Amino acid sequence: MSKAELRARLEEIGVRPSKMLGQNFLLDPNLARAIVAGLDPREGDHLVEVGPGMGALTTHILDSPARRITLIERDHRLATELRERYKEEIASGRLEIIQGDGAKCDLIALYGYGPVKMVGNLPYSASTAIISHFTASVSPASRLVLMVQREVAERLAAAPGHGDYAALTVQLGRRWSVKKLRIVPPDVFWPRPAVESAVIEVSPRPVEGLPNCDPERFSQLVRQGFSARRKQLRSLLDLQKGVWEQWALAKGYPVTARAEDLPVDDWAELALLGQDGKHPAVDSPEEVFDVVDENDRIIDFKGRGEVHVNNLRHRAVHIWLFNRQGELFLQKRSPWKQNHPGLWCSSTAGHVDSGENYEEAAHRELREEIGVDSELVKIWKIEATPQTGHEFLEVFVGRTEGPFRFAPGEVETGSFFPVAQIQRWLKQAPEEFTPVFRMIAKRFLGETEKLMLLENVSQ
């Protein structure tokens, strides 16, 4: 669409570009095509565009092989225009248009249609809020290609010691990598902005390089450290007396170091200080399990490693927690878990320790992994087979509204999902769930009459 065509159409629908909404419409079709190509869209993907405006990027997104497309547009007039223009694609079920704020949209609703890749020519005033939203731990986004103000791009991609290195750089950098792809001049937009723009790619860091720490503690320390960036960290950080000096000496930093001197992974290491200075324990080999026979009778006890290596029968629990709306809470396993890292699973799950019974283990796992407890009802028992990892499984159901606190190194994130959405998600992308959860869900998730037993479970 040329500038003249764009202006004429905007006049027809009664839209004057808003500075408050950051409406600068992209005119260069080659640049739009390149931005969408940077997503590497594939057949099974779910492409999400924030701020489609008049569809400069949308045209090329619709030409991609993506299975599902979602547009999120804040301006109700532009959303109406897009719905009219793309009514056939909407009717086919491939395209959905949401009128709303990209920085506050429902991320949970985006799950279940395939890997989410996010693209957008973001409004300058809201770009950091939108990026923070779509890179939160609960976000389904697996890749982002975005047009932002050049100043924001420089800040997000800044290195330690640089003047642009800021709290946002560190907060994003714990889990994501940012790459500047190209600088964009003002004359490819209408209205013409006063500053240059940049296209950036935001992609997940490899699991092998991710720092393992308590995310809440990490965020707290980063906020403290950058709250007065010219002050020394020893006067800003909430650490036990002497901890900063000892750590700085061991790492080779002067005790007078400031926030901008520390790379992201050292901030993560700092987030462990004042606890025990070690990484959170994950899948400890010191755990001891009861070994059981084919009738689930205890015959011995062994350490975790010996039990798993020798495929000895043992015990485990899965717990499904529902809220008042009947939604099921799922957790995403930490990337540091030994088995099935980064996959979605039951609300919580774990082994029965030696000397425990199933229900005791269920309550312990709830408290340890997600920081809640609930009255529980045992619904199902599953025999030990190679498919269950030689575990006898008891499945418990309970109710809670949270709030949750996830154990560092054990749980990456979690949320409530409608049961129908989980069922669709399991069909579309079963590989995103643990094998045992898939097995339990296939057998029981559709048995709504059994789930109605929840009515008898108090909160």
C-alpha cells in the first residue's frame, strides 16, 4: 500500500495517526517481507502479530505456511478494518483478531495451536512493556522479531560496561538473547518519526547456558542494583554482611563495582548469595525410595540412581489442582530437571520417598514445588509399567486459587488452563507434555463426571 493509498484509506475509516498510540505505519513492502521471513514461519506455527495497524506485515504473514495467526490491535477502528478486510481468513478459522493491548493480552489463550512466534512494528511508547509481557516465564513465545526504536534496541542488546546496559537488559538476558538485525531510517514510515528504528530478534538462550537461580530473587537484586546506577552495589544490594565483599574478591571485581559492571550470569550467581551460595538442589541423588513388588508391597529401599538405572518398581504421585472455574493448573518443568526438562506436566508430580505413603508425598510435593497445599481426593491408581517408568502412580485431585511460589530449579512456571484447551493442545503438540502426563490425560482428562467429584473437595 502506497503512502497515498494508506492516507486515503485512513481518512475513509476516520483514523488520524495517534502519537499516544505510537501509530507510525510501515510503507516499505520489502522490509515488511524481510521482517516476517526473519520469523522462519513453518507449517505448524502460530504467528502472533502485535500492532498490525493497516496490515503491512499481516499481508506477508498470511502468505506464510503458518497454521494459526493471531492479530492483536489496540485501536478498535483498525481492528474493525482488519476484520472486514480478512473476513474470509477469519471464517476459515486460521485467523483471529483481538482488539486489545499487546502489553496486557491473555498469553494463556495463545497456547495449544503450535509454537508461538511473535512479530510486530511496536509503538515506541509501549515497546518495552510488550516485550516484557511476551518474554515472561509463562509466555508461549519461542521467537520474536520486532521493529522498535533504535534506542530501545541498543539498550536490549547492550554489553556490560556500556552506557546503555540497564536493568531491562539484565532482566531479559537471563533467559533470552537479543540480536540487532538492521537499522531502519525514518522515511519508511508515515507519519515520519523523529528517530531511527531497528529490527531485533529475541530468541531463547540455550538451556545449557541458562543460570539456575530463584527468578524472584534475581529480579529483586537487579532492581536494587540499578535503582541508583552511579552508586556502588555494596550499598544497594540486600545481602548478608560481608557476602558482597567475599564474592566480589572471588570473582575479581573491585568492591566498588556498580550494576553496569556485572554480566547477566553473575547477577544470577548473586541471586544465590545469602542463601547457601549453591545452586538449588534438583533431582538429588541422595533421595531414597521404597522398592516395591508387582503388588505394590515394599520389599527394599534404594537410592534414586540405583532405582532408575535398574528399572526397579517404586512409587510416585501426580496431583491435579483445579480452580473455581474448573480450570486445571499445569506446571512447566524446569530446564534443569534430569527427566523431561522444559515440558508441561500435572500441577505437581514426584516420587514417594522411603517411609512415606502416597498422600503424604502428594502434600509434600505441593508444598515444595509450588508453595500451596490443598485437601486431596485420590481419583486413580495406575500400575507400574515401562511406560510409567516402572512407577506405581496415584493421582490426586484438589482445589486451590493459589497464590503459587515455584521452587527454583524444579518448576519454571505454571498457570491454570481450561480443560478443553489442554485437550486441543495435546492433539496439536503432544511433544510439549511429559509422557506420563499424556498417558494420564488420555485416560482420564475427558472423564468430566469423575472430575465433578471436586464439588466435594473443600478449598
